[in-house]
Amino acid sequence: MKALVFERSLPRYAAARVASSWVPGGGARVGPLRLAQEEDPALPGPEWRRVSPILAGICGSDLSTVDGRSSRYFEPIVSFPFVPGHEVVGRLIGGPDDGARVVLEPVLGCAARGLEPPCAGCASGSTGACERVAFGHIKPGLQTGFCADTGGGWSTSLVAHPSQLHPVPDGLGDDHAVVVEPAACAVHAALASGDVEGATVAVVGAGTLGLLVVAALRHFCLPGAIIAAAKHPHQRRLATELGADHVVEPAGLARAVRRHTRAMAVGDGLSGGADVVLDCVGSADSIAEALAVVRPRGRVVMVGMPGVTRVDLTPLWHRETQLVGAYAYGVETPPGRPGPVRTFELAFELVQEADLGRLVSARYPLDRYADAIAHAGAAGRRGAVKVVFDLQHESRRPTWRTAS
């Protein structure tokens, strides 16, 4: 198979970190990522399926890994060398449903690892809370794309357990299907906000994840107002189209929240603020901003992967703020609906209803991986949202379009 392989190499990892300090995505040219011809991954068990990726997305956690900026927290729960890529729509190879399109649910929970009885998280249907991502009959890996045994989406072949596969409905395009996995993350995060009926909700960041969170809040929750901070003009337009009531530049978020909630400015923060803030960036600055604009006893939901940051947590203590992580997916009970229902079912619904395939801005073949990753690293500045690898048309030139 043709694959992008990420190897363990501290010198190259350090070089990637230096390169990315100059250009986001620059780590792809000097870091541990290489294009190679590899053997197809072996099937770990008779029930496992082989998948040929059609499209595979480049997400923020992928960029952090390639750029040498991911946290050392992940070292015990990944295995090397791995093929990145967990946002995948592909085709099944072999079997009675040969050629059927599927979306990958990448978390490698107890079912995929052959572990019985399942841990408490998996037993509840929440594979994102699996306690055993480093155990079982496959190597450590919190998700496909970080496990040496499964392969990943940045290749022409991977293997997956049936528990990870969701059939793609007829009529749903590949651009829409490749957005289902990040949409599931956004749905889980939106519902992690708690009961927001009539509440003021702020969203920090309007990259792929931030835009999807806005869409999920509008579609599944009942907020009184959504205030979104978006840096670039196309992000502000899309945030409005996807359901934000007020969209401002990042520097104007505190002012917009203050006006809407009638809070007062107190130094760099507010006396009151939004009921819930979803941080879809994960930087020290975005976390500090979220803590500054949330009301006392409000909730901050961490959606973007923060990595190693330095943040003054005094307001967390003083204002009794709830700081909640939102990772992956599981089962949900949306307001006004019978539940529980798997997050991916809701994600398929959201992708279709909100026409989220339009967020796919560029397709690249694997051999242009450095250009693709650089494009993803500068997506906002270049008027793009989601950049993907096109694995079925490797001979085609890269294609891109303005986000619409």
C-alpha cells in the first residue's frame, strides 16, 4: 500500500517543532513523516474488515503531531510507526458488501481490542471513555491513525473492527461523509454544554471544529443566543450561515458577550458573562479568553486539543467555573428527543441537514502531502476550512475551492 508513515525520531520531531514555529504545517517537510510503500496491515481477527480510504481529513490533532507539538501525555497510548488519519470515508474490500462505503469511528475501544467484559466506558456505549486503549490483542493506540496495527486514513489501505464502521447512506456525497467524524466530535461537545435552553453560549474559534460546534448547537440544542468569535471573513460568513446569532472578530468577543449579557468589565474579564463557552482552539490565549467571558458558575467546554499550556486558573477557583473536556463521542440524549442515540447517528443527520460537505475546501494526492499539510495549517488565512487527501484519484492534480 501507499502510505504516510510517522516514525519515532526525536531529532526529526525537534526539527518539525522548529520548522512549524515559522510556518504552521512546516513539520511535514523535515519531521518524522515520510511517504512509503508498505505491506497492507494484517487483519487482527476474522471479523475485522479491510477498508480502502476514499477521502481522509487533516485535523488539528494531526497538525499538532506532524508539527512536533503534541503532548507527551499521548506517548503510552500510541504505537510506532503509525499511519495518521482518522477522519475517513472509504470502501469495504471483500465480503458480501464489497465496495460499500463506510465512515470510520476511529476510537479503538474494548470491542476492537477483543476485551471482555468491556470497561465501564465501553459498556455505557461511550468508547471515547475507554479505559483500555493500551491493552488487548492490538498495539496501543487511542484511535485508528495512532496505532501501528490498524493503519490509518493517510494511506490506500487500513483495517477496522465492525464496531468502528458506519454505512454511508445512498445519496450522501464523499465530501459530506468525510466530515461525519469531526461533526460527531462537535455534537458531543455541544451536548456536553448541558442544558443551554435560553442560555447565552459563546464559541471561541471558527476553524472546522468551531464551525461544526456552531452547527451542532443550533441543530440539537436550544440556546438563547450563540456568539461566535471568528478571525477570517469566510469563517464569519459560515458561522452566521450555520446558526450563530452574533459573529465577531476574536478581539471583540468580550465586548459582544458584555453587551448581550449586560455584564460589566472588570479588568480583562467580565462581572458576568456567557452561561457556557466552548473553546474550539485549545491555546493558552483561548482558554484564558474563555475563562474571562464565562459567568460565575458557568461552564467552559474544552473542544480543541490544548496540549501543554500555561494559564492562570485563579478565575476557575474564584468564580467556581466548571471546566469540562469533550473528547470523541459515544451516546447522547439531545433535548426533546428519545435517547440514548449514538453520536455518529446524530452526526450523519447534522451533516445532511446543514450541508456540511461544503466545508471541504481542497483535495490533495498523498504525494503532495507537504503541500496539503501546509494548506491545512494555513487554512483560515487561505480562505479554506477542511483539507483532505484524495486516495482514489492519486494521479489527479490537487483541487481546491473557496469555502461556500
